[in-house]
Amino acid sequence: MSTTAPISPASRARVLWLALGLLLLSLLTLAWGAGVGSTGFDSLLRAQRDPVAWQIVWDIRLPRTLGAWLAGALLGLAGAVAQGLFRNPLADPFLLGSASGAALAVALAFAALGAGGMVAGGGNSAALLQAASPVLARIGFTGAAFVGALGGVLLALVLAQGVQQTLRLLLAGVVVGYVLGAVRDLVQLANPDVLQAMQGFTLGITGFVGWGGCAIMAAVLAPLLPAAWAMARGLDALSLGEATAQSLGLPLGPLRALLIGVLALATGTAVAQTGLIGFVGLVAPHLARSLARCTHGPLLLLATLVGGLLLMAADIAARVLIAPQELPVGVLTAVLGGLYLLWLMHRRSR
């Protein structure tokens, strides 16, 4: 468990070497992912001699692999913030209704567009969006998912009557998740074609992430990580209990509001680009704690790096396991994450 005690020089050096090692391993995995296609591994040197193959690497594989890392990093950061904020090792980034809000918004967007027309329209989706709704055409499905994720969090805040009580906020998030999930089911029942169109989003997919999506996620991650690091001492104090944190003079209300803002922005951005990919935000902080016992500052950094590496490796595995077909990466992370948590529970019970 994290405490407010300062980190020792030996622990600081260990965290630094771990961070450098995770970055190096991420770069190697990025190069590996750029060479993995539907037919297996392709040599990047051979792709450089073939303009068509190089275009596939540059326009499809590289942004997809880098996008998986960025989405995993955002989810890892959000998971570490959620577990510190709620003082619960089972808290995940979707706890405040962001996932259900994003899924409902996308389902409503598909219903407004007409999911059957979307499937048949293929590459003419922009014209279909414009015909269905000018507002939807401006924000797109990615924008709809982001707005829905933030809307779910805001609804949880309204039901909890602010951020003053952590338990009330937690219960409000659970209620919002169930209610918005039920509304999404009603939308899908009323529009059967939406169910098929929603499959990719609910199972999680990284195949449609382009350079634009990578730029958006990088632009969000770059300020959020230092912002979360700046609030790490507040998370350390909260880990000792709210009464102790208040006795230390911490402004708990503004601190919770800022932490929830980091959590909502990180989760909403990742979900908007890759859909609902579970267990990454839950498992990444646990893996980071197993690598180093440290306070929340280093933990946030390690959880971010571990989450990025974890989702990038899962994306590559999803392409390789049943090639030339692909597994939904969200299914793979759920299986691997669930097995890891079961193993962790078994080890601690002994």
C-alpha cells in the first residue's frame, strides 16, 4: 500500500530503470506490431522496397499499434487514479458510468444514422452522417462516444450531489452504469440493426485507429500524466483514510473533482478511439505494484507504461492467434486479465 513517506533513493532508481525498460520494450513491441499483418510477420526491410507494402505499414499497422499503446496508457493511468481515489484495488476506469455512457451515445448515433445504411454505405459514412444529423456529422462517432463517456460521469456526479462523499459517488457510478446500459439495450431492441453495428465497439477494436486518433490520444495523455503526478501526494494521503487526509489540510473536494476530471478525460478519450476494452485499466496498476512498491507518483507512471505495453501486446496477439482472422482485442484482454486476477487471488490466499 502507498504511504505518504518519501520514496528512498534505491526505490527511485528502481522505478527509473523500470520505466526505461518498459519504454524500450514498448519500442521493440511497436516495431514488432508494424511487421505483423493478416498473413503473419512481414519483414520491414522488405516492405521498404515495396511501395504498396510500405503504405500498409505506415498508414495501417503503425498507427494501429501506436494507438493501442496510447489507449492502454490512458486506461492504465485512469485505473491507477480510480484505485487510489476510491481506495479499492478492484476499481477500474469504467466505474463512474463512462463506458455505459459512451456505448449508449454510439448506439443512439447508429440509430439516428440507421445502422443498416451504415453497413451498406461503406466508405460513404460522412455523407450518411450529414444526411442523418448535421450535429452528428460534425462530431462523428468518435465524438459521440467521448461526449457520452463524459455525460455518464457528469450524471454520476449529479446523482452523488458532488464529490464530497466517495462512497456515494461510487454507488452513483454503479447505478448510472446499469441504467445507461439498460437504455442502450432498449435502443438495440428497438433497432435490431444497431446490435450488429455495435459489436465492434462493445468488444473493443483497434483496427480503425489512424494517425488522427493517435494525435488526439497523445494530446490528452501529455498533460494528464503530469497533472495526475502533481496530485499524487493527495492520493497518498487518501490511502490513509479521508479523516487523515483532511487532518493533513488537503482540500478533499477540489482534489476529488480534479482526479475525477483526469479519470473521465483519460477514459473517454480511450473509449472513443478503441471502444470498450476491459481489464487493462484494472490489471495495469496491479502489475505496476508487483514490479515496485512505491508511492502514487511513480505508480501512476508505471501503470501508464504497463497499460500501454499490455494493450499493444494484446493487439498483436489478436492479429496472430487465428490469422488471417482477428480476435476482438477486448475479448483477449478480458480473458488474460481475468486469468491474471484469479492467479493473483490464489497466490495471496496462500
